[in-house]
Amino acid sequence: MTRSKLKIILLESSIEIAPKHIAKHRQIVESARMHRIPVSRVILDKTLHYNAMSRLEEKWKRGRPDIPHITLLNILDSPLAKRSLIDVFIQVYDGRVFEVKPQTRLPRHLDRFKGLMAQLLRLERVPPEGESLIYKSHSTLREFVKDHGGLILLWEKGEQTNPSHIVKKALDTGYPIGVGAFPKGDFRKETLELSCCKYSILGGESLAAWIIASRIVCEAERLLGIW
């Protein structure tokens, strides 16, 4: 293998500020009041804002910040991250791509994580001062893929293979592995078009993002001889 570092990106993650056209809904206002923040800093959460989300486009893909939260915790707590042998990225719902440095210690509590994400979406970096641990790397997925030369997409409709093959290809080429971090539905057309290869690791069966990411990280640790 010519590469010694894995790259992984959480795609189309369900992280966004509650859209302005539903900001006056009772559920959004109650969330803002509860956390003593303006409505412009409320992260959309289906558990709290189910009724407010009823008329949103793609509502089935939105309002699940717990998915990228759990997945990032699994990745960043791994031996691979502790040895800085992984580059981690997250694409949020509006398309921006952020890099998460492997030494980042994310809040364990979902509410604190949502507060951090609200700050990130506004300022495009956290912390606001000093060395950035999470920061915007690209405005669009297209720019991200162009800079990294390609994208390996994990997709339930892709070619069935095993994690070892996928990780070997990623390490050899330097291409990031893309994992969907949304609850339902398919990838956007652009995401599918930008991927140079599409793989499934369980023959079309849908798996939680954190399970997929864990399998990929564990396989990379095995191949790199650290586990």
C-alpha cells in the first residue's frame, strides 16, 4: 500500500439550523427558550420538532443530529484516530464540508454536541479562537472530491464486497470513503455522480452509519498493524 492514512467523510449528515420558514413554529420557539438561545441557533431535531418539520422537503433525511454524533464518537475514540492515522470530514445538510481533526474531543451529550454544531455552522470553525479543531475545508462536495482525486461511496445498491477490499483501495488511492449519515432515503444525485466507485458490504442491507464506520475503521487498524 502506498498510503498510510485513511480518509472518511460522513455524507449528507442530518445537521442544520432550523430553517427560517419554520423558525416561528411553537416547537422551535420552545427549544430556543429551553436552552436560552435565539431561534437562529436551534439545531433541527426530529425528536423535538416533528410537527414543525411536517412540510419540509426531504423531511425523512433531516433532523437526526444523533446519527453523525454517534458515528463521529465511534471514529474519534478509535486507536486509529488516537494515532492520527485517519482524516475525518463531515458534510452537513447544506453541502458544506468540514474537517474534524482526529484529536478532537466531542461532547458526549447530544445537547452539547448540537450547541457545538450550531456554533460551527455560524462561524465555520470551532473553537472560535486559537487552533481550529473543526473547520470548513470545502464549500461543496464537488470541490472536496476534486481535491482528493475521487470518492469511494458505501451504498446499499453498490457492488457487494468486503471491508478489507474497500479499505485497501482507499489506502492505495488516497480516496476518501463516504458513509451516509442520514436516517432514510437515498444519496443525492450529485453524490452518486461524484463517486468513482460504489460498494456495499452487506449485499443491499441497510446498516447504521456508526456500524459501517466502525467496520471500516477496525479493518484499517488491522491492515495498518495497530490492532
